[in-house]
Amino acid sequence: MTPLHFEELLNLDGKSVVLVPSDASARQLRERIAVARGEHDQAFLETMSVVPVAQWLAELWDESLPSRQVLRPIQLLAIAQKIIESSEFFPANCLNSLAIVRQFVDAFQIHAAYCLGSNREDYLFSAEYQAFFHWRSAMQEALDELDAMSAEQLPAALSAALPEGLLQLPARLVLSPLLHLTPATHAFVEQCRAQGVQCFQLYDTPPDAVPSLCGATQLEQECDAIANWLAGQLSQQPEANLAVLVADMNNYRAPLERALQRRVFPQSLYVEGEAQEAPWAFEGSESLYAYPLIRAAWDVISLRQGALPLEQLSRVLRSRFVADWPAMRQPRAQYDRFCRDRLAVQCQLGDMLALAPYFGEDAGVDVLQALHSHISAQPSRQLPSAWVRSFDQMLLAAGWPNADSDDPVVADCRRGFSQAMDVFRALDRQLGEVAHSDALHWLQHILTTKRFAVSRRSPARIRVLQYEEALGLHFDGAWIAGLDDAALPRRAEPSPFLPLHLQRQAQVDGCEPGLCLQRDRALLAEILRSAPVLMCSYAGEDPSGTPRAPCSLLPAMAAAEAADGELPVRCQGQLTHPQSDAVRPVAPEQRARLRGGSGLFKEYAQSPFLAFLKYRLRLKEFPRPAEGLDHRLQGILVHDSLEKVWQRLGGKAALDALDFAGIERLVAQCVDEALQGSEINPQRFGESLMQLEKTRVVALISHWLEYKEKARLQDFEVVALETAMDTQLMGIPLKLRIDRIDRIGDKRLVIDYKTGSIDGKALNSDSLTEPQLPIYALAASEDSPVDGVMLAQLRSPDDLKVHMRSNWANSVIAKKAHGNDVESPDKWQAELRAWEGALQSMAEGILAGNIAHDYSTQLDRSFSAYLLPLLRDSATSEDE
């Protein structure tokens, strides 16, 4: 071909097409031409088309022969999957066919691009070759039936149409120096040349660069050196066009971005202030699926009937991209935690909605309700285009994206998502009607393979690219990172479906080590000419600690030391110590907002400091893992079961009429009823554990009824169960719930069940740690006064106890008299006065802001180890 210098390119007249390796190199060359000719010279710019080869071939076909469709890669995958899965060559033990389908489609494209032979004898050597031979024939028949073809078959189709004069060819073709043409494309270009199209080989004078090699100990030090160098270059030339070329974006992105944030643009680390655009861009490293806005949409459209991960339901509920955020942010977060304590890791959307009535306030689940209604009406199978309409309706019901449409990130993501939906919609003919799971499978493939980047307000001064993406690009300065002996040369990876001798004869890229070495030498030579200022580097250890040496393909270079560089920003602050760090008293207008009920007083009795943390600062304890059911759920089941037992019995007379076997049958029925409306979810804990817990609770309650309730000396009637009561103590609102109230003659006895151990001293006024019963006894009205209180311990069938204080007896069962018993009206009134004084003192301490703590008391709280040290006086010795 005739060589053509860049300056000569600017003087061409007539229609010309310049073929380049990539979109990025096309943009850069177009900008360079526009600057050289002047942007006002629109006439010349309109005659010069700079495009990648694949784009030119597709546009040429669409302009000349649009009747035959060129399929997208995803459409080829859909056709190939049907062929392969229905073939006798498909392995029966294959769990996921997509990996095989992808390799076959790649081989199908290589076969067309390199014009490999189709002689059946070449494909008899292995089962993979035989499978490809049959699958390729079936694939071609399917394409012919659809009157379609693949992108790599396009050059051959254009070559066939060329003699008929159907193609609108340009006057000139200019090939960039780094352009790699497959044999099929090269043959078409030669045919164009024979038809009179002038063909030129563009060349340009490479910049004179003297690269230096910097060796770092580890990847992090290498990234710090890169960031320091970039900061220095930008300080000298703020508008410089710089690049960082890396071998593997996955390894370099995170550490390099951290280094750039610290040393080049620390403004990106500021929490407050207006968001500023970072001067770097990681090109070609992100897919559309990686953006939070798209992930939120994916969580919504992947909802279905049946079991779902609780984590997904949580993300949908709390997402900022659904309706009513941020107004419902807090109640949704609280409801999410409420559900996590009660649902299994796999549950249905209806299970989460069923808990909403038990939450006690608006949980903000209207979005989930709307989605649940839509999911229930979905057909099981639809065409991809119908699924797209269904997904659109789900997103509308969810209020997605719930963001400012003027935000460029939101606008770009919505545009990209719409394009992905259009690609999926085009699969109607290839897929037919598919189930929801299959629709998601194909849509996810589209979203994860679609390269995407949001638009920028200004060009990135620093571009981070992989080696191949930098071909054809030129920069003011470049740093080539990762040049160790594992990066280049790369290993050979021939296609497993194509005969190796055919690949070698056609010199298929990457099929043998010699070709890989030749390719990587050319690649390295080109990127070493990409900038006049050039630095190279490698890390002496990879992330796993394996030693690495410099790349063996590198020419001799001068060694360079990595510049340490100082951080561009240093932050400092002054800590002001208040004259008094005492906790402020609770203001009168704040008393009504205190929460906790009797739990506030119970916690205060054990530790005023912990009560302050939990009920004034509203800190919650860290969740603790438990094997099986935790104590809270076990206690709830016992309370609910006892409530249902006494709803049926009503009193001692009905209980005495039952033998032990009858009691067990009754209790078993009540436990079953309690489990049906319980927070204990069989999906979360499993049927085996549920059966074990039921057996335990039945035995526990049956023994309690037989050996404690039947043994009571007086007849009684249960007059109230799970009674709620609102009261106040010194302006502190209290919500109480009493487990049970018995009428014994003209006496009223309040009973509180405990599934742990009880201690009678817990009701003593000088060490009151069970304040609920005393509060209720003091708050009872004159019309229905309380005559006694009783703690009932149901810990195990062998550990059943009662502790009672009243105005007529020391216990409901036979018990020896003791001097400290409370069993008479005088002692009962004295006890009430003592309780009133103790509770009054607690209330005064709570309102005054008392946060004292007794370190001699061992209190088991999940946050104690973190917060108790804050309370220690500076003079406290470490030995205490």
C-alpha cells in the first residue's frame, strides 16, 4: 500500500475513510484532524470519516444491502444455546451451558474471520472438533433461515456483493499503522483496491522518548509512585493529556484510585461540600451493571413469586432509588431490622409484607405492596419484548429511579439501561417465550457485558487504560505499569473447538506461543512510542507475595527511583474540652419523648449509665448470634402458649378436671396455635428445630400446670391476659403489659412469667431490679386495686418456682412462714410505700442525668466493652 503521512492526509480531497483500531483512537484522530484543519472547515471534515473497521463494514452493509440482518453477539448466543442444548454432543452432566456456548460462538466467529476450512476430516480428531463441525452446520442453517449473519461473516458477504456493484465504496481507504485485519477483512480490502479504491497506509513520526524503569516492592508502592509522578506532571502542565497503562485493570483499579485520591485530588475525600469531578477516568473497566442506579433496578425486576434472598428484599425496601425515599428512610430501616429478626435468609415477598401489621407503625411498604400485586399478575412465560414491558411497569410501580432527571449520572444510566432493554427486546425471534428466570439470565448477560461510562463535564486529564486499549493513542506523558514477567508475553490460548493445525496455518491470534510473542512485542513497542515523556514500572511482588522480575521483552532502560512526594493536604484540628461534661437533665418538654416503659427503670436499677445509652441516646445492642432460637423468641412462645391455655381453661376448676395426659394434649394444641401467629418462621429455623422447641415448651408448660398451678391452695379465676396499661411516673411515660391477673375470692393477684431464673430479692425496694410488678401495683386504680404480685419461674420442667408478696398470704402454694414474708395488709402497704420511694428515686436520677456505674457489677451487654471505658475517671488505675 502507498504510505501516507499525517500532513498528506489533511490534503486529500473526495470521500475518504480512515480505519483505526478502536473508538478511542478514532476520537483522538478526529480531534487531531479538526485542530489541524480548523473546526470551521466543515466541508473537509464531512468528507473524512474516521471509524473502527467493524463500524465501517456494518455501515457499508446497512447503506447498500440492509435487507439481511447482522446479528448482535447476544443474538448469536441465544441461537447457539438452543442448538447446543438439544444436541447429542452436549454433555449430560453440564450444569451451565453458557460457558460452552460462549466458546463455541467465539470459535464460530474465528472460523469466519480467518476463513478456516470446513473439510469434515479435519474435525474428526476429538469430540470437541466433531461437536463444532455439527453445531456450526446447524448454526449456519439457523442463520440462513433467519436471513441473517454474524459480524465476522460480514466481510465475506461484502466481498460477494462487490462484483455486482451494489456497494457504495469510498474513493480512498486509509489504514492506520496498528490496524490488525483478519484474513476475511484483508481480502475484502484488497478487492476494494482492485475495484479502484485508493488504499494508503498511514504513518506518523513517533515521539522521541527515553523511558525509565521504576521498580517497586509491592503494588501499593507502585501506585503511590504513579500518583506522585502524575501530580508533578499536572503541577507543571495543568492541561496535559496523561495516561496510565496497566496490564490488568482488575488488579490496579482499587489501589491506584486510592493513591490518586490521596496525592492528586484529595478533594474527592471530603465528606462535605459540592461534589467535584476527579481528573481521572478508568476507561473500559466498568459495565452498566456496576452502577448503583442499575443495581437498584435489577433488584426490583428480579423480584418473583417464591423464595427470595432476604438481603434482596431489604435492598429494595431501603433503596434510595424507590419511591418515598428519604421521607420513609428511617421507618423502613427499622422495619428492615424488624424483619431480619423474624424471617429466614430465604423468604417470600409476601412473608415480609405479612409482618407489617405487627410493626406497630407505618413501615413504608407501599412500594412492596405494589410490586407484590404486579408480580402476582405476571404470566409464567413471555416473549422478551413482553418481559421488557413488564419490567418497565415494575419500575414505575417502584418509583424508580426516584432521582433528579437533570442529574447527568441519572440521565446516562437511564439511557444505557434503555439501550440494554432494546437489545433484550430484539431477542424475540431467537428466544421465543421464556420464563422469568431465563429472561433475567439473558438481561443480566447484556448488562454485565455492556461497557459503559457516564459523561463528563470536562475531559479527563488522566486516562487509565489497559495496554490494548492504548493502541493508536498518543499522550503528552504516560506511565506504563505492571511490566513484570507475568504480564508479557501472555500465554497461548487456542480455541478448544477448532483444529489446532488449522489455527496455526491461518495464524489465528493467540493460538501458539510464537504468535503470542510476536503480538506482544509489537504491542509493547507501540505503547513505548505513545508519549514523549514515558515511565515504566513493575512490582517486585504480586498480591499473593510471589516474586516478580521485569518483563523480558523490555529494552534496556535507565533505572529510576520512585519519588516519595508529600501529601498535598494536611488536616489538623483543635479539640475543645468543655468545662463540664456532665449529662444534662431531661427538660420537662422532653420527658414525654422518653421511651422504654418499665425496661428503662429495670436498666437504671442495674446501671444508670447503660440506661442512659439505651433510652436517652437510643443506642441498640449489637446483635448476638445464637444457635437455634434465642431467649427472646423462646420467651415469646412460652408467653403466647400460656395465654392460649388460660383462654381455654379460664381457671383452676377446669384445670383440676384434666389429668396429665389431657393437659399435654391441651398444651400441644395451644403451642401449635401460638406457632401459627408467631415470629418463629419455619423457613428460618427448619421443621426439625421447630418440633424440638414445641416438645420442650409442651413439657415445660404441662409440668408447670400439673405441679404448680394444680397445687395452689385456693381456687382462682383468670380475669385478664396480656393486659396493656399506660401510666406515668414523674412525667415519664410508661407502657406496661401484664402477663396475667387472677381473682382469688375478692383478691386480685398480678403474675409475671419469667423463663429465666428469678430472685425474690429483685422485688426488694433497696435492690429493685424487677420494677414492672411494683409499677403496676402502684398505678392500679382504686376501683381495681392489686392485692398481690407474683413472679413465676418457668425455666425447665425441673426448675419451677414462685415468689409472691401480698396482703393475705406469703404464697399461693404451701410454704413455710419466714419473718421477711409480705403476707398481711400492713406489710403490703409498707411494701407499696417502699416501692414508691425506690421508683421515685430512680425517676429523679433518670431525669437529673445520673450516669453512674458500679464496675464491681458484671453486666453482660454487647456494647459494654466499647462504651464503659468512656466513663472511667482519668485517675482510675488500670488494676481496677
